[in-house]
Amino acid sequence: MTAYVYIVRCADARYYVGTTRGSLEKRIAEHNAGIFGGYTKSRRPVSLVYHQGFEIIADAIAAERQLKGWSRAKKEALIDGNFEALRRLARRRKTKDVSSFETPADAGSSG
């Protein structure tokens, strides 16, 4: 896989959703080193709680956009692999499809 969408939990318990090409481990290390300014720099350390790989970066970016629009509860249901809660939360917001996201075991996520 050449691209990833990922969620990190920041030191202040907030979530950050991002994408990267190549090494996911390197990108998380960059967040923790504060190499790039932005949301996570003042919220370090961060820990990886979910990721999903994609062959095409455009697909990872589309998933990132979708996840960024989700509520905290919905993100936590995805992180926990609780697809029943995810479906229930999706119905509340009239979101039709959550099936494109993998369970943490399928995605190989940590957290």
C-alpha cells in the first residue's frame, strides 16, 4: 500500500485525522518531533489509534475528508471497531455508507 489515512490521539485527548504516502511510522514520528507546524505540534505526544491503507493517494484523501466530518463519537466507534455503534451514529446523521472503513484488526491499527 502506498498511502494511508490515519487517526492519532493527541496529548489533550483530541483526535487528528491525516493522510500520508509511504511510511506511516515516519509520519507519526514527524508529528511527535514537531517537524511540521500545525494542529498536532502543540498537542504532542500523539499516538496512532487507527489507520487504513490505500493503493491510491486520492482514495486516502477522500477517506480523510470523510473522517474529518465525523463526530468524536463516530471516530471512537471506528477506532474501537464498534461497527454497530458506527451504523447507529451514521443513521442519526443520515450518512448512508460506513462500509468503506476497515475494522482495526483488518487495518492493523494500534490503540
